[in-house]
Amino acid sequence: MKATFGAGCFWHVEEIFRKTKGVKSTQVGYSGGMKQNPTYEDVCTDTTGHAESVQVDYDPEEIPYEVLLKIFWDNHNPTTPNRQGPDIGTQYRSVIFFHTPEQEKVALEMKMKLNPVAREKFNAEIVTEIKPAEKFYRAEEYHQQYFAKSNL
């Protein structure tokens, strides 16, 4: 099964999922925009509409989608529109790209359930987009498993 998330800089997000039991593979890329075959430089112009995203290939028998969602929600601030920490722009937005109607249903239910928690923790509502998975453009090779390659 596939799951696709945008939660700020894809390096950090990929590293978290890459180390998760039940995840078979990860890749970083760009999704949700209108430009075909975007490059990192294109996406950084904040004009393509793409989000830096991580596509996760996982075994639902080992790790349910709900657990992947929990990891997603727990590892970024879902209340800041188009921003994570010092990174600002639409490419850093919080977004879940669902691949099945069941993923959509579970993501929407979890978002509603977590909104009171977000209001308490961040004093704001969750702004995470939940939308159908679109074409995923794999990022340049130097971005793949960046932290593992850099020994960071």
C-alpha cells in the first residue's frame, strides 16, 4: 500500500517514516501542483503548487494506516499554514494525499478527533489539507534518504 504526506521539509519526514517498522520503502518528491516534472528549484519558487512530499510504501499487516497518520500528526505542527519552523512557502504545507476512500475517511476522522488537541497544544485549528493523491514526481537523487547519506 502507498501513503503520501507533506509535512514541511521532506528530508526530516522521510527519515522518520524510513525508520518505521512495517514501512517497506520511502521516496521524497513533489505532489499536489500543476507543473509537470518539477525540479527542486522550480518548487522553491513557490509558484508550482507542489508540496514537498514523502511517498511511503508500507505493509498494512505490519503497520496500519492509522499508525502512519499518528506519526504524521505527531511530527509536525499541523496548524501553521504553508510553514514548518523556519521553512515558509506552499511547498511546506501540511497535506495528506489519500490513495483510497478508506484512507480519506480515516484521515478526516483523525483530523476531527485531533482538532481539540491542536487547539490546546498550539492554540490553533488544524489546517492540514486532505486531498486525493495526484501524480507524484520523484525528487532528485541527492534528496533521497538525505539524512542517511549525510550521516546526520
